[in-house]
Amino acid sequence: MIRSILLAGVLGLGATIAQAQATPAQVQKLVEVIAANGCVVNADNNTKILTDAGLQDQDAQVVVNALLGLGQAEIVDGNLKLKTAGCQ
């Protein structure tokens, strides 16, 4: 599931997704939740992270795009890895 969210986010699939913007609060919350779960989102923890961050799949795609665009995350071996303080 994380791969599909990440790929859709990275490729910017869907006009609605491409036009949507993540709020600073959404970005901050996702960063906090990912950091609390070992700084990496993978197939095993994807659902828990999205639930804890209060994000649906479409919102998650937008927020992931924001993290990647801000240089706060990167894709490593198909997983999302934070590059924020404490997660480097």
C-alpha cells in the first residue's frame, strides 16, 4: 500500500491530487507520527501511520508530495524515509 501511495504521490496522479496542497499542520503531524515509528514508512507500518496521522489515502499522497518537495523525506528501496532532525 505504501508503494501505491508513494508512487501516486510522486507521479502526481489525478487532477484533484495535483491541485491540492498539504497544510503545515498535516505535514507536521505526519512527520511526528513517522518519527515516532522509526522514521520510515513501509508496508508493515503504513496503515498505522496513516491512521495515527488522521490521513486518508488521497490526503496522504498530498502530504507525502509536500515532504518530498521540501526535502524532508526521500524514497529508499520503495519506503518513505524522513530526513528531518532525529531521523537522519
